[in-house]
Amino acid sequence: MIWLTEFGAPSVLVPGEAPDPEPGDGQVLVDVEAASVLFVETQVRAGRSPIPLPLPTPPYVPGSGVGGVASAVGPHVDPALLGQRVLASAGGTGGYAEKAVVAADQVIPIPAEMSVPDAVALLDDGRTAVGIFRLVAPKPDEWMLVEAAAGGLGSLLVQLGVNAGAKVIGAVGSDAKLPAVRAAGAEAVNYTQPDWTRQVRSLTGGAAVDVVFDCVGGEIGTAATSLVEPGGRFVVYGAASGEYTDTSVVAAQGVTVIGPQQMMGELGPLMRGLGAAALAEAAAGRLRPVIGQTFPLERAADAHAAIEARTTVGKTLLLP
């Protein structure tokens, strides 16, 4: 397993030992075959909570989404789960490990058509993408802008938009990531270029975009507010830059703003169902997780460093 010894650089993630966890009442023990790495986990590791919640107290084992075989169950858990391939969230601690304890009521069976890594790649990002896409419901032929469109979550939003008939523009942080967005059926721009918003307007023929999915914030998010006009929708679901986009101006102009608190309130109780929906979409061939890179579990620090260097494409997984 991987311990976070203190907040700081990726090097604070170090392999270590601990007794195997045992499932308690209402819990399941999973023999982990793949664990997801989230961008937000790199922020927490650095000691910067992206949401107004207290940070965990080191040392602890980080990690959330895991998939593998249910090897033990606690009291009041259906023993039929034993031996099944399952997917679940460890809740932010305990996921970077060979064995993880999860809540039984959050367990999702993995469809036979899917591999464990593909399922894990869809857990956090898939349910978030499906959830916020349903909240906004882009219509056919609407213009839709997705920031960080080559990432694990962004790539899924691009696919959902294309599947819905929207006209999708994916904004990415380097020219190397442009082909991945175009391969998914979308237009693509590099938001590190000073004229990227002009490029977006050129693609739309000068029109405003109808929907913006903003997970970067900072200067990029602020620039994106200039691309949406009254009647449009601006969705803030992350702050990769370290600060959320100030949407007060566009909100006052008649743009519908959906922020993190609203999403958590509306989607939080639905997360298990949204995760199952994402898996069903993938099993039916309508949603494809993009796993750009995998790392052995003991190289979790390297995985965090790659994500922070913005060199990753799609989802990053740890493989025990």
C-alpha cells in the first residue's frame, strides 16, 4: 500500500506495510486489481483542499475508486458478493492498496463485457460526467465547450456531447492532446495559446457557445466566460488551476450557472446509480473510457508527478 506521510510534493507518497483490513458491519473487502488516480487527489496530497472540507490527517493511505474481486464481507452483507468483480469508492482513503474496504451499499457489479481497469476508469469520472451532462442536457446542434477535454472526465463529456448530437469543442493544454479530442469527433483548441477564445469563435462562426464545462478555473475559466451569452449554461465542476472561476458577472447577465455545491446537492445521493449508468453505457458501446497511462502501485508518486506535469492523457490508474 501507499502511505501519504505528510503534505507536499509527490515524493511524500511512499510504499509501506499495514495489516490487511477486515470488513466491518455493512462493508466489503476488495482485492484491488486497479485503483483510480484523481486530479483532486494531487491537490489534497499537496495540502490544498479544492473544496471547503478539512484535509485528512497524515499519515494515511489515500485513494478512492477501486475495482477487483470481493474477497470477504462483514456482518449484514449478502455473501453472494463473494467472488464477484466489483467497483466502489473507498471514500478518499484506503484506495492505494492491494486490499481495500468499501461500503457494501456503494458496490457496483462490473459487467461481464468490461475489464476491471475500464470499469475503474469510469467510476469517479463516469458518474460525474453522466450526472452533470444530465443536469445541463445539451441539445442537438448546440455548441458545447469542454475544458481539459483530453482528460479522464473531459474525454467522457466530449463523447456524451457527440453522442447527443451537440457540436463539441474540446479545449486542451497542449498541441499533443489535440488529436485525442479530434479522434472523439470534436473540434479542438489549445487553451495555452493567447488567441484560443478567438479560435473558438472562429469554429462557431462567431456565435457564442451554449454550454461551457469548466474544470480549470483561473484565467482559463475566466476567458471561457466570454464565450457564453444570456440563455447559455456555465458549469463549474473543478478548479485545476487552484481557483474556481468567478461566474458572478455572467450569472448577472442571464447565464445559468451550475456550481460545485449545486452539483453535490443534486447528484450526491444519486452517485451509485450514476456509476451504474456509466458502466451500462460503456457495456453498450456508447461510452469508452480512455486509459492513457498505468503505473504499478508502488509508483504512485510518479503517477501524481505526471498528472501535475500535465503530460497525461485520459485516465491514470494504479495497478497493484
